[in-house]
Amino acid sequence: MTKKPRIKYSRILLKLSGESLQGKRGFGIDPEEVRDVAARIQRVHSMGVQVAVVIGGGNIYRGTHESKKGIDRITADYMGMLATILNAVALQDALEKLGAPTRVLTAIEVKEIAEPFIKRRAVRHLEKGRIVIFAGGTGNPYFTTDTAAALRSNEIGAQVLIKATKVNGVYTDDPVKNKNARQLKKLSFIEVIRKKLKVMDLTAVSLCMENKLPIIVLSMKIPGNICHAVQGKTVGTTIS
Ligand code: GTP
């Protein structure tokens, strides 16, 4: 009989960028990439971990970016929120094809497509072993999907917020541009705020700090990374 892995975090919220679904296309949704992301999520879920997901929309529409080019900020933000709904249903489709029961709960009502976000319902779905994808950001303009991730993590009582990025953690400098950039294994919330480290926006970081919710920043591309993180192994950067 195979030994069950020890689990440190039994309820997690995974924050994915919209770009994680675009693959080599550089835009939109690449079905192969979505399958790959879904398989990684399903692996953690099959360990018996309750998994919630918040996904961004930058592969389809970047609200903040577009608003700088002239579109009204609030309109642009709503367009970005709609983009997260497209990503959420694509991910749900891929997860269900792998046999993982999944529910999409959205902060912006599109009741023909997804359930409205109700905190108690979200928790109930998690308790029943369903992967819960939160779509539509916070439902409000001016907030990022990172803030939505911090908010939902706190609302559902997640024990950790795992932020998947392109690089495996927080570095002293951009590791893509600077070969000498060092990875930081541990950071405090205050350090992130003081040093203006671009891990997440300030609203998201403050929300986690106030509620003592640890954040793990890691790359999803490294096989087993999320599974190791939920087992409490050192992966990427932990902010606490
Ligand atoms: P339990 O009641 O805990 O068993 O949860 P459940 O989600 O299986 O039951 P429910 O009867 O609420 O939902 C059945 C199906 O309908 C699920 O796939 C839900 O995601 C979906 N569903 C429920 N409410 C809505 C809604 O408002 N809009 C949409 N589009 N789907 C919904």
C-alpha cells in the first residue's frame, strides 16, 4: 500500500495568472496548456487537499494596461473581470475532463454559465471535495485578481495562498534579465511592503498580513512544486 503524503495545508487557494493558459501563442487560451495546468491542479487535489483557484484574465484583456491607452478605467476593469470568467470556464472544462468535480463561482452574475459567489456555498463545495474556481475578480473595479485571491483566501479560511508565477519565487532582481539575481527563500510581509517587491499589489499583501495568511510564490512549471508546497517542503519563496 502506498503511504499517504503528509499534508501541511489542507485548504489552499491557488492564484494563477491568465497568461498561464496562453502557452506559446502569447494570447488567448491554448487548450493544451489548459490541460497541463488542470493536470497539475488535479494532482494536488487527489492528495486530499481542498483546492480553490483564482485566475487572472491578462491573456485576454489587461484592464489596467488598456485604461492607460484611453479606455475608461472602470470599463476596462470590468472587461478584465469578464476575461477571468472565460478562463475559469475553460479551466473547469479541462478539470472535469480529468474527472475532477469543479464549480465556478463568479463575483459578476452570469447565471447561465456559473454560480454566483456565495461564501458559504464555496466552503460547502470545498468540503464536498469539489475544486472551486473563483471568477470575476472581486466584482469591483480598481482591484486586481491578486487582491481577489487574497480576499477569497481569507473568506474561505484557506491556510495558504499559493501564487504561481513565471519564476520560482521572489528574487533580489529580475532573474530573466539579471543572472546574478538571488532567490529569497523567506520574507516577511513588512519586507515585501518596505522594499516594494513586486510580488503582489499592496492591497493584496496587506490583506494577507492583517489576517496572518502566508503566501507561497512559486513556479507551476516545476513538476511537483505545488504538491511539495502543500506538504510544507521549502519551495519558491514563503512570505509570512
Ligand atoms: P450540492 O447542493 O452541495 O450537492 O451542490 P451542487 O452544486 O451539486 O448542487 P446544485 O443543485 O446547487 O447544482 C447543480 C449543478 O448546477 C452544479 O453543476 C452547479 O454548478 C450548477 N449550478 C447551481 N447554481 C447555478 C447557477 O446559479 N448558475 C449556473 N450556471 N449553474 C448553477
